Amino acid sequence: MQVEWFGCATFRVRVGGRTLWFDTFVDRVPAAEPVGISADEIDDADFVFVSHAHFDHLLGADTVAKSTGAPIVGSYESIRIMRDNAVTPEQLWPVSGGETVDCGSDVRVRVFPSLHSCLFAATDLDAGAPCLGDLGVDYQDRRARVAAVWEGLRGVVTPEYAHAIDHRSSAHDGGQLNYLLETPAGSVFVAASSGYWSGILRDLHPDVAVLAVAGRPNLDGEPFQGSMADFLVGEVATLKPETVVFCHHDAWMPPLPAIDIGPVTRALGEHTPGARILDLAYGDPVRVRA
């Protein structure tokens, strides 16, 4: 099984003669470091699995679908955006969790409902700094705070890029999804946002866990009370993977800086020493075995 990271939470996995994409955000803002490929250069995709409908995950999926014929697997909001951008109905595969996609050659992907990081809650770019509070915020207030976040994002991109964000993705996450890739070569759990339902993760035990390091973590529907490092210790302890791969920690959206993962790696080394951390560079293919 060969895994490549293309920044943020976008991965290409080749296994069993199949090419699977997890997110398709490779056309980044001009100020961001290029990842070595653009969406219109992607010509190998058998399936595309989208974590949620935000632009830093969904953008480019319509282009990949049209050039490769691959089905897009994602939330109903992600699929709505694909439909609005003229992806053919046969390629639109809406899921909400509980489904298993047979990719052929003993490769399958199980879909699990998950949680997006808490965009409405206070956060800290220091992964070792504890964040507290913002508990019990009602839906209306959450909605208003998230809308303000999106207005701020539009203010730091060009009008052309803002148009792409508005028309080829969504300000609503649409229901975060996690995926468990199961193959004869091993299993890979993909969590592209820092949130989860603890009752779902505790029985999965993948060989590899791809985990997001960004935002205010979301545990069982409420903002996590502690640091990002603390949150990831709990996530790894629950999943019990042999290998951990970080994502969403790079400088994907300047002027936002990359996240220093030092506090996370130190915390994992202390509390979950059995999990090996695999550091990936953009477009660097790495072979993973069970």
C-alpha cells in the first residue's frame, strides 16, 4: 500500500491496483506552498472520498470526477455541491455513515459519522496550550460565530478564489465523515478534522491512523477541554494504531502559519509510546504495511 500526502488533509492511496483519493484540495491559494500537482493534472482516480464540504477538502473534486470518471463519496452537502457543478448523477454517491464501499481487489472503505472541529470556539495555534470554555453554546450562536469565521477567510483571498470557495464548496461542513480503508496490506483510518464520537472509535483499531492537527477539537459534540496534544493522546489511545500520520497541520492557508507539532509528538511519545509517528512530505510516496 502506497500513501502520498498532498497537503492539508488530501491523500492518494494506491493499493490492490486501485487509486483512492481522500479529499482533493490541491489547488491552494497562491501564497501557499505548491504541493506538486493540480486538480486538472489528476488523471488516476478510481474513487474519491471527501471528508466534508469545506473548500480545503472538497475543492477540486468536481474537476477530478469529470476527468477520471471516479465516483465522489461524501456527505449530502458535498454531493449537492458536486451536482451544482455538473458532475454526472452516476458519480454522486451520498453517504452519512454506516456504509461500506467495495473498491474491488479485497479493498473496501467503511464510512463513519464524525465531528468537525469547533469553529465556533476559542482556539490556540500552540498545540500544547490548553483551551477551555465554550461549552453548551446553542446552535444559533454556533451558526453566527461560524459565519463570521467564513467572512474572515474571504477577506484574505483573491476575488477569483473567493468565487471558487462560494460556488465549488460550502460554508457548511455537511456532516464530517471519517473513513476506514481495509485492505490485505493493512487498514488506514482517515480523520480529516479534529473531532470524533468516542463510542465509534473505540472498536476500530486500524494499523495506520491519519489524524488532523488543527482547530479546537470536538469530543462527543462539545469543545475539548485541554490542548490539541491532550486531545490527540486520547484519540490515539482510543484507536491504538501502530502508526500515526498527521494532517491539516501545514501552512495551507497563509497568513495562517503551520502548526508546530512538537508538543503533540512529545505528548504521544510519553503517553502512547507504542504508536510510531510517520512524517510525510508533499507528494512523497511511502509504502505502508500491516
